[in-house]
Amino acid sequence: MATIFDPVTVGDLSLQNRFAMAPLTRNRSPGAKPTELSVTYYTQRATAGMLITEATAISHQGQGYADVPGLYGAEQLAAWRTVTDAVHEAGGKIVTQLWHVGRISHDSLQPGGGKPVAPSALRAKSKTYLISADGTGSFAETSEPRALKREELPGIVADYHRASKAAVEEAGFDGVEIHAANGYLVDQFLRSGSNHRTDEYGGSIENRARFLFEVVEAVVSAAGAGRVGIRLSPVTPANDASDPDPQPLFDYVASKLAAYGLAYIHVIEGATGGDREFQQGGKPFDYAQFKAAYRDAGGKGAWIVNNGYDQKLAEEAIESGRADLVAFGKLFIANPDLVRRFEEGLPLNAPQKETFYGGGAKGLIDYPFAA
């Protein structure tokens, strides 16, 4: 029987344990470049089997929040290289999460002050994070988006390909994770609440999933299937994501993902950062059925679960075979040595919510290690 402390193979990666650090937006990368703080932050947590970085924009258009990192410039890639080199020196493995936010953005963050883009011109009932000239941060309503034209989509898919290739070959990442969750661009195409298109990218489940699979194909061709994962959130309401019948949609997605030979599937259960039992539609989402749709279609990738896991729940998920890894978010923010604390039964630091977004070292790299 496996335990959370056992090593595991995930695609092409050999991991020292079954802890994953979840992607966590921290808004501390001015100019879209990670800093020395980032080097320290990730290296402190390198005892996790796999670090998944904060979501990282594949293009300027893909940026939705102030001071988040990117993968679309030489200086950004070089800055990320200092992070990956340090993590590798510390014995860790690190993958980056590929991000295009779609409509979850603000005009002031877009190239030339233009509108954010989306499958349909539907403004999200959501907020983004902006930093003013005096350095203070605050949340603001997202801007009204414009609908993407059919002829623009291949260019965005090409951005995913370019960013994936650069992440692995130039920035030194061990792999990449496609962010297809939490109401961002890929998820916006999937959900009927945000996708009202009438072309081949809207309407039926197959059409709404078309963009996702084009992205997957592009990323796999750039990074290699054994270094690619994908994050999905079947029922989360995050960023105004909605669909009245998510089970057939995500069962279809899971079954079709099986053919790509991905390293892992990363699933947010329930409402992101909230109620694990949250549901959309008339009945609870069946996560076992979702996983079975993937496995029955031949999917071999590791299954990562996420959202509100404590030690007891995580150990049950691994020991029962329900999951191959567990991703922890806030616990890793507050406990850089989370693996050791779990292994030795040590008390946990409490996260400081007021320092989650923006700022400097405080709340980022100053959480104490266990004595």
C-alpha cells in the first residue's frame, strides 16, 4: 500500500514523494519577471515531490493580474532559469503552469490598453488584482471582454506551443501544466455559461472542448507528453465559471485526454479554495466516474487531487488508491517544510491571508521552519 511519503513516477519525472505544491498566485513579479524572492520561495519548498509554479502568462494578452510572471520574453525566461536551477540544486522538481486568463483581466493590463479576449463578449462577475503607482494593491472589477475571432485562435494555440518549448528548453522547467481550470480561457471555452459561440467552438460538448484539445496537442508537441499535465475544475464557480451539467462535459474531456499520454491530471474538487462539496447542476459531481472515464479510455497519467486536503484526508486518498499525489496550497504557503511536519507530526504554521497577494518578503519567505 502506497503512502504519501513514497516516491512515484509521473510521466517522465521521478518524484521523491507524493506531495505537490499547488500553483499559487502571489503577485510579486514586477515586469512579469520572477525575482530573488521567487528563488528563495520555491527553493524553501523543494522537498515537495513536485512544485507547480504560480500561474504564468503565455503572452502579454494572457495576463490578468498585476505583477504575475510570464514566459514570453528573454528576460522572463532567464529569471525563471535562476529559480529552476536553484530548485534542482536543492534536489527538487518544478513544472510551470501555463496561463491565459481570457476575460479575467483588466484593460490596463492588456497590450495597448485593449479589451481582454474571451470565447464570447460576456463580462465576468469577478475581480482582478491591480497595483497602483504608489505600490499599493487592490481588487478591481474585470473589464468587458471582446469575443475572439475564429482566425485569432491559431495564434493563441501557437503561443501555448512557444511558451511550452521555451519553458522546458530555455527556462529549465521539468515540465508544464496547462491551466484549464478556475474560469480562465480554456475553461471559458468549456463552460456553456461563458461560451455562447455559434461556430465550431461553441454549442455541443465536442465543439466547446475543441480549443482545449488544440492546446493540448500544441503543448505536447513542444514539451513531450511525459512532461505535460493539465488542471481541471469540474464544478468550481471561480471567476464566474458555470455549466448546468458538468458531468457529461468533463467525462468527455477525461476520456479524450487519455489518448495524449499526459504525465498527470490535476483535479480541483469542489469550489476552488472553498467548499469541497460544492456542486453545479442538479446533482453532486461524481469524481470517481470522472476518473474512471479517463482510466477506461486508457489514460495512464498520475491522478492529482486538490482542495482543502489535510494530512488525514491526503493519506486516505493515497492509501486507498483514489489519488497518486495530493496538491497542497495554503499549507505550503505557510509551511515550507510541510513534508517534514507531516512525517514527524509537527504543528503547522497558520497562513497569513493578508499577505497572500503582493508585497515583499513578508508572508512569502519568512514563515519559520520547524525547529
